[in-house]
Amino acid sequence: MSQYIKGDTVIKYDIVGEGFPILFLHGWGMDRRVMTGCFEPVFQNAGMNYRRIYIDLPGMGKSVAGASIKTSDDMVAVLYEFAKDIVGETFILAGESYGGYLARGFIKLHPEMASGVILLCPLVYPGARKGRVEKLNVVKRDDEFLNTLTAEEYGSFTYMNVILTESVWKLYSRDILPAIREQNRHFLDEVLDGAFSFDVDLLDKPYTKPCLIVVGKQDTEVGYKDQFELLKDYPSASYCAINNAGHNLQIEQPDFFCEIVKQWMISNFPT
């Protein structure tokens, strides 16, 4: 891993590949693995030449949040410096969950830096389960497999996932569970205020560059209906609501997700 230091904040990051840059922002309490796990398969296709920049947000994963990182405003301020110094050119911005909220805040403040945006199950309203979220509705479960999990594994896996099978568990235990086990709960619960001081979706003018919004119709955390309203500010957006998928749709419908992103990339950013 490489590291970027700004004051007392340290951002750990990985860069994979060469070509047009994409900056990835993971969700609340996660780390870069949630993004590498689902996006890297997209770029294994011939001709997909992009420079993928995966970071751990300050205070999450291996990154350290300095004393100045207390709000989402502060997060975007240091992400702006990172983008200037490390990315060094316009880029595609991809955000998952809370990362999708940060991405929209970044675009409101610095629209000229982002050539396009991917929003994966993006948070619309800051806070836990705000807006029009769905009740937990498990659409598929394998009880024989679930009985092999420990109580801790079972509780974590069944908290929000709507497809409870061994294949989904393998991706969950690879991409998501390690970050949950390593979370800095003091920073997340006592220090970081996830809300911006401004309305990220009140843009000075519509963001007309390419946008992809992918949501799960069984999402218990951010829902899928409020995200459709984003098309007013993102008129060039493609909106895809995937059935039989919750907040972790990228591991519940991995092939579907991969194909959607691949085709959107090819259509809008051919390399």
C-alpha cells in the first residue's frame, strides 16, 4: 500500500492498472476491500484500461483521521487535496453507500474535477436508515449452510443481507466482514458526524456528465426510491434498481452488477 499524508491525516491507498483514473470511496466503517472485491472483476476484460485508485477513508481501514476530520465537510476537503496531489487529472468518482454521499458532496464543491460518477447504493439522507428504506425481506436462504456459521458470523451476515447462501457468504467474509471486525468504533460513533453542513443535492446547476446509479430493491439501509430523485440533478444518469438485492447488492448479484458497470464504462469512457 501507498500512503498520502496531509497534516496529521494519513490515507492509505492502492493503485491498480493504467489509463483513465477512477477514484473509489467505500461506505461507512468499511475499507477499500468492499470496492476492490466488486469492481476489479469489471476491469479484467480486454481493453478495460483504467487506473483504479482504491483508498481507505480517514479513520477507516488502515487510514488515520487527523484531529481536523470531524465531519463529511472535512472528509471532502482532504479528498480534494488527495485528488489534486495523487490523481492529478480529471477522473471518474465511484462511491458506495456513505461513499456515494461523499461523492455527491465532492461534485457539488468541485464538479470540474469529476468526468463521471458511479453511485452504488448511495446514502441520500445522513443517519441510520433514513428516508424510504425497505423492511428486511430475505428472498433466499440456505439454512443448512447458515447452521455452520458461528453466532457472531450468523448475526453479522443476516443483519442486512437478503440472499443468505454460501456463495454470498464467501464474498461477504472476504470483502465486508474483515472491515467490520477492524472498525474504529470510537471514531465512527463519537467523533465523525456523517452529515454535511450543506445540502449535497442542491446543486448550483445540474451535473450533466455521465452518471450510473445502481440500487437494490430490498435495501434496508438506504432504500432505492429516494435515489431516483437524484435524476433531477443528474439528468444524464442511468438508474438501475436490481431486484433480489439489498444494501450489499454487489455480492448478492455480482455478475449482474459487473455487467452493468462494464457496459456503462464502455459506453461512456471507452479506452
